Amino acid sequence: MSGYFYLTTPIYYVNAEAHIGHTYTTVLCDTIVRYRRLCGDTCFFLTGSDEHGEKVLEVARRRGESPAQTAEYFSNSFLRVWEEIGISHDRFIRTTDADHKQVVQQILQRVYDEGEIRFKEYEGLYCVGCERFLTDRDMLDGLCRDHERAPEPRTEANYFFDMGAHFSWLRDYIEQNPDFIRPERYKNEVLAMLDEETGLGGELCISRPKSRLDWGIELPFDTDYVCYVWFDALINYLTGIGYPDGPHFQDYWSNCEHVVGKDILKPHGVFWPTMLRAIGLEPPRHVSVHGYWNVDDRKVSKSLGNMIDPLIMREKYGFEAFRYFLLRDMVFGQDSNFSEDALVRRINADLANNIGNLVSRTLNMTGRFAGGLVPEPGAIEIPEREVIDAAATAVAEVDLRMRGMRPQRALESILALVDATNRYLELREPWKAAKDPELADTVSTTLHTCCESLRIVALLLAAFLPVAAAEILDRLGLGDALETAVLPASAEWGGIPVGSPTRKGKPLFPRIETAGAEDAESKDGAD
RNA sequence: GGCGGUGUAGCUCAGUCGGUUAGAGCGGCGGCUUCAUAAGCCGUAGGUCGGUGGUUCAAGUCCACUCACCGCUACCA
């Protein structure tokens, strides 16, 4: 059943360059979307940059340029990285895009007209150094932590969105749609937030006076103010697909899923659904929340310099290997740890030893024992049956797990098929059988089974490792398979044509020798 | 303080409605094998399922308490 599918990453804030966290989110979404495209869905994949706000001003000041220049610089930086690593987004949206400004203003006006935005004066402690109001946490002994000076009481008027008006609806909605926010632990956190927010009045400040911050989208109903943060940022999800009357807006919106990091759960779990409610739109199908990457067991931070540049990973290991690690080693929703050690272990174990090596041995033997052409299969016996079953299981599990946002489990399913095929090869021992002319039929069957299994492995892997999967198919003589494939039908057993010309090629994922292993080897080689 | 999460073999994790001898992958160890990227296959390692006390014919799996770590309560994926 094909249909529409719309997936978003958060838009990344333009005060830093892409690191492992941004890369993970983006790669994950790319993988999910590629999978759904393979399933025949009409997909729209949106990513982009969040460019307004105070922090951009700060960075711009530091860099001695205008906020627009800073935003431009970092936005391009993200875009360039995504292009370098082959992200297949359909649009890279910027909150400074003209259509986005228009949509934000249109929505603000509408919510304002409906009386859900209030103008309110409040008093707080303002630090002149910070140019903002301080919270208790910003202060130590009544002084601003950063400037060590006493903040002054000051009043300011701002616009507030009355999101609390929708809390009881939202609570019900979440309870009636238990997989709206997933994994479950984050659903529980949102429910807890709703209770806390009720106590705070459920108001969301959505403006800043221009006198204090003018880098933003002007409020349509008060030109002394700009829109602040969430109305600006979240609405990108609507602008991206042509709100309100783009040709496929409804098709995409009703099949929308967001992927976010756990740090922005609240805006996506609380602010956003209430905003959508205020303008009469359904919530997205899912908000899928992932955890953080630590690096070498420490938090990612600028000061530690452990941000992990995806382009450097590409240079050192090949981007798909890094991409594979990210998808394979994070249990969705939980925090995970990255280390080059773990990366190398994973590359060697899964990519080199299992997948890559199965490709090598299969194609090598097809070359040697079958003249390089996929041979005609003979009788299907129990060992073949087991591989065929493993393939069917993998296809079904991958689908279930991808839709359930569990890419790491989907990869396990694919690896199970690879394992089954490696085991099968040991059982049939075509390298021995090939010496006995009477077993020619068995050899043909064996190699056919392995080639076919590889074809299915490649199809399933295509969303995760687009380049490598295409290469496997190409070596099987199926260079254009991905262009026409539709899952699950294309992954049914028996799709590989007999006589398809194969090519062994170089190791797909070269094994990475660690320093320790090299030492051991040079010692061995010395005598 | 409140709320939530996590704690299962050396490492990373599975364990659905409580039920036969608690699982997988990786690593380690032993063996087989040579088609293959010194890859693969087979076998194995015996973990008080954080702790204590309960409920039950039966608990990793439910309840209470407790310890450790983490998160949220604060606009950085």
C-alpha cells in the first residue's frame, strides 16, 4: 500500500557547524525516507536551518558581521555537509526564506484574531550585560552568573500564546494515541510537563520588543515586535510543504512525522500540538524522540572539542561506514556512546566480515564455478528453504521495525539474513562440490541461492547504505534494480534473473586493522 | 524537593499478557575449514537478572522499601 509520507528533521540552529548529533538525526531521517521511497510512497523530506534569535546576534557580534551574514554562513555550512554526505532531502528550508516569513505572519495573525494571543506586561530581573531577563538559575547570590552584577527590576510587555487552553485536549489526545510520542518514556515526560505547565498558566511568550532584539520576523499586528523562537521555528514544518494551499499540503500533512532529539521534546510535544490545534490542523502522526550521542563517554561539547565532524569521519572511514555505525549502535530513544574504537569494531564485524565478505565469496565463486553468470537453480531442499525463509523474515521484520522507528533492529534483521547465508554456504561447501562433476547441480543451486540472497540483502540495505547497496546490485548485474524496486514485492524470493552477469570487484568494506593488530602481524611477518 | 528513566554474561543490549534448564551480538577461549576482506562455521564461557522484603503454586517480569547513575522540572541534535 503506497501513499504519502512526510518526514522532518528539526531545523538546526545556525550558531555552530554540523556535528555528530545533527548528523545522526539527519542520517536517520534520510534512511527512513529512503526506505519509504523504496516502498513506493510519495515522500517529502524536509530539513533546514533555524536562523533567528539572540544567539545568532551574539555569534554575529563575535564574528564582526551582520546576523544575516552569520545565518547565511552556517546555513550554507549545514547544507554543504548534507550534500557532501548524500542526504536526500527534498527541501532545505531556512527560517529567513520569504515564503516562511509569510506563513509565520499569516498564522500569527490568525491565532491573534482568534483571541489566543494576549498582550501582557510582566516584571522581572533584567541583566543589562546579558540583555535579557534572568531566571533563578542564571543567578548566584542575587547576581548574574555571567556578569557578576545585580540585575535590575524591569517591566516589559510581550505577546503570549495561550497554549494552556488546549492542554486538556492534548492530554486526552496523547492518551488515546499512545504512539504519538515515542518511545513511551517521552510520552510520559510530556504528560508530566502538561501537569507542570498548567501550574505555570500555560502561556508561551512569543515575542521580543525590537528595542531588545530585532533579528526576527515582525509581528503582523504590532510592528514594534518580532516573533520569538517557537512560532518561527516550528512553523517551518508547514511552510516546507506549501501551507496553506499547496497542491499536496494536505496529503503530506496528514502523513507527517517528526524526528527530534530529546532536548526539544517540550516544544514538539507541548507547544507544537497546541499551536496546530489553534489553527485547526491535526497533530503529526508521530513525534519520534532520540537520545544523545556521547563521545568517548563524555558529553559532546565545544570546549572538549569532541563534536565529531562527519566529513572527517568520511575521510577516515568512508561515510557509509560512519552512517552505518550511527544507525546500528544507537538504541532509539536512549543515549549512546561513540568512539572510534567501537566504530572500527562495528565496521569490521558487520560490514567487512559479514556483509562484505559474503559478497566477495559469493561473487568469487560465481565467477570461478559458474562462469560469472547467475546459475540456474536446481531442486530446493531444506538448506535452501532456510535461506528463503530467512529472507522472508528479514523483509517482514525490516518493514515493521522501520515503521516503528527502530532502525538498529532493522539492521539486525538484515544481518540475520547475511548470517543465514554464510551458514548455508558452509553447509553446501560449493568449493568442494565444484570438484565433483556429479554435484554440478548442487553448486548451481547454492550459488543461485547466495546471489539471490545478496540481491535481497542489497535491497533491504539500500536505505541504510545507498552507495554500497547499489554497488552490490551492480555486481550482480542488476545495476538499475533500485530505480524500479518496490518493497516488499521486489524482495520476494526468485527475483534474480538466471544468467545475470556478475563481477567480483574489490572488497566492499575493507577491514580496518587496528594498531594492535598491525603490530601482531608485523611480528608474524618478520620471521 | 517533585516527576520520569536506567541498572540482566567482560562490552552493547533483547526479554511480549509473571510460568519449563535467563537470551543475542561483539570480545575471550577451544576446534573445523580454505570459496572469501587472516574472513567463515561449530562449540564454549556458567551472569546472586543493583539490594532487601513482600504478593503468588510460580517473578528478571507485579507491589513496597532501598542503593547507584542519568534525565526533566531551564529555548543548544
